Amino acid sequence: MNTTITFEPETLTVEDDLFEEILRAADVVGKIYGVENSELSITLTDDENISKLNKKFRGIDKATDVLSFAFRESNEPEIFGADFEILGDVIISLERAKIQAEEYGHSFKREVIFLEVHGLLHLLGYDHTDDDKRQEMEAEQQFIMNRLGILRA
């Protein structure tokens, strides 16, 4: 997967091993779902910035942990004849990830990768709008996390 990772604000950083793990998770998801030639944008941000996006695009005036914007669900024109698909954007709040990792009693790395996987599944059409869809998405998340070797502990 051709994955671009950006930071907003640019002063945010993550350890090199987490950066590499984010790229690896995208590659594994790409291979599992047959979209390994796709393009993906991941933005690592803070609560302030994700809150603004959440308000602008979802009408919810508070921070959230992850947002996904699927290219195939957008009003952008279709790209014909390309050898790749643009999946879309996943935005992760590192602040939320840290808080949630502490609440759930697992590592920051596990939480960031889980949020990435959750966002990627949304880009691939999974949702949790009802119990059946939620259970299906949770099963896919668990399958991917197991495949990555990233357990809850």
C-alpha cells in the first residue's frame, strides 16, 4: 500500500517503531483485502484538530479517536485507467489514543494500530450502524489485529 503519514500539527511525532508499525498495518490490510496497490493518507493529530474536523464533517463538537473519509464515498471524480485506487484518509488523535490505551489497560502502540485498522475498515466499506454490522466489523478488527500479532495485553 502506498501510505502517506502526516502530522497535524507538524510538531507532533511518534517513535520510529510505531511509525513503521503503522506502515506495516496498512500493508497487511492491503494484502488481506486485495487493495495493496491503493493509496492511503494517514494523519496523526491532536484532540484540538480532530475536534474541528469532527464538528465540520459530522456536526459533533468534540474530539473523537479516529475519523475516516473514504474516497469512493466522496464527490470526487472517478479516476479511470489508473493502476491504483485511492482509498481515502484516516485521521487519528494521538491524545485520544493515549487516554484510551490507559483506560483499556494496553499499550499506546496497540491503541494507535487498532484505531488505524478501524479507520481502514471504514474505508473498505465496513460500518457499525447496527448490531450485525458491528459484530462483523469487530470480528474483522480482531482478525487483523491477530494477523499483525498485536494483542490486547
